[in-house]
Amino acid sequence: MVVQMSRTAEALLFGAGSSGEEWTVGDRKMGLKVLAKAEWATYFSHLHEAVQGKEIKIEVVGATVGDQILVKSTPLLGATYEPKQEMLELSVKGMTHVIERPRRITVQDEQGKVVAIEVIDFAERHQILTFA
């Protein structure tokens, strides 16, 4: 099976080798950071403020599902990580997307602003959240 994915998904999937990695594209500074599990609840409770005014796209990439776009373009209404349930909930207009038992979360930023987040879940599916 051939999996087609966005360029942002490729950058996150194949470029996130080490935490704190930075590079420059033209005059823009780009960076990747793997979040420690202890940071997840606080990070997601403030994510809505950090991406206010941007549209979110949610893609799921996995061996059994291929590359599927769940949400093309809508504002993020809220995000919550519940440590006891090991569940990340993303609320957008008309739906809530739940990611069960995240294992790794990587954030890609540009000039200090969040442009994408990759969440790898218990089934090794890559949930790619991009903001534009």
C-alpha cells in the first residue's frame, strides 16, 4: 500500500529524530520538540490561546488506515489531556476527536509559533494536527 501524506506530516514523521532540533528555511527558524509526558496537560490547556485565529487540519496516518483527513479546516475550540484516562480530546466545530493513550507528542514551531503537532497513539497511528 502507498501512503500519501502532506509535507507537514512528512516533516514530523521523518524529521523528529531528536528533541529540540532546529533548522532555518530562508529567514524562518523552525524547530521540533518532543514534549515530556508531564507537560501534556498544561500544554494542551493553553493550546487554544496559542493557535487562536488559525484553522486546524487533523490527519491520521497509519499502516491499517493509510492517510485520512478527519478535519480539513476549522477553528480549534479546545484541547484537553486527561492523565487518568490517558486521553487527548480535541474539540472543533461539530465534533470532538479523541486520541487514546498517546505515546509521544512532537511539536513543530516556526518563529516560536505552533504550526504542527504529531501525536503517536498506542496503535502507532500518527495523528497530525496542522495550523494555518
